[in-house]
Amino acid sequence: SKRRTAEPNFIPLRSITRMLAARLFVLSCLLAACHGVMFDVRSRRSFCMSEELGEETLVVGDFGPTQPDSSQLFAIQVTDPKENILFEKKDIDNDGRFAFTTMTGGDYIICVANNPTHGGVPSDAVRRFKINLKHGADAQDYHKVMKSKHLKPVETSATRMADRAMTLLGEMKYYRKREMSMRNTNESTNSRVAWFGIFSVTVMSAVGYIHVRYLTSYFRAKKLV
């Protein structure tokens, strides 16, 4: 008999609950040093994490379960800041890899779902998943570059240093662009708040003046003043 695999139950990014959002953690410190991370995913649940990346950045991710278990299969999905799916794989029971180059800067989301293969798997069952994400110069395989371009070790080291310098320069440009965007947003918001305050004072003054005129005419009509 053929074994039926449950479809992955990914949570849409626009409807991620507060509980799931609270579990999002920043990997920048770990990933900058190219360290892998491991986390437990409960059965019929998904786990998401984000990484902020700049434009035109090479990203390579190695992933897989830490131990074999045919009763719980993983599914992974990688989306860009515009929620376009960059990579997706189902029924994961061994190691895999994805690679892509970013087209726009922002938060890239990696979601992992634990899907039981039969109904006998308890809801509190967990399985551990590992992922090692590299980006920029750290994602390059310089051994292949050295062999393909017939470079010497010194030349390879120089190429690596140049690539890392370009990566840092690209990140600086990205964060500078973000800073300018946030500054423009703050200035625009301050301007709108100022104009709204002026409008509010004008409306309140006009309403107060109308009330005074109405009460004055009313009291005069009643010969109270």
C-alpha cells in the first residue's frame, strides 16, 4: 500500500499570529559567522524565521532533519519581502540545499512545517530541524573558484577579501538607503502632523466662533441680554 503524505500546512505571511511572530528570531549574529541553528518543530505546526538581506546578495542554505523519522516529514518554504516563493520542497527526510540571489532588500522568511505521514502521530510529537544559512562572500565556494580559474592560494585569498569588501560595501549602501527612506518617512509624517494640528485648531476656532454667535443671537432673541 502506498503511504499518503499530509500536505504542508504553511501559515500565510499576512496572517501570522502573535504567538508565531513572537517565535521569530534574528539570526544575523549566528549567520554572520556561518553557524548552523537547530530547532524543534511540533507535529502539524510550522516554524518561521527571518533574515534581513540587501540587494543582489548570494544566499546558500543547507538544511535537513537531525535524525531519520519516516513518520514526520518536513516541508520548507523560502519567500522574499514581496512574498514571492523562491524555494519550496516537501517530504524532506534527508539533507538538502537551496541557493538564490536576492533581487530586493528586506526580510526573507524561511518557514519549516512538520507534517505527519499518518494520523497515529501524536500532536505533541516534535522533530529537530537544522539549517545553515550563508550569504555574501561566505556563500562562495572558493575551492571551486580556485580550480576553475586556476588560481594560486594567495590569489584565492585576495579574491575572497575583495568579495567580502564588496559585500560590506553593498550592505552599507543598503542600510544607507534604508536610513534615507526612514528619514523621508519621518519628515513626511512630521509635516502631516503639523498640518493636521493647524487644521484641527482652525476647525475648533471656527466651531467656537459659530457657537458664540449662535448663543449671542439666541439670548438677544429671548431678551436675556
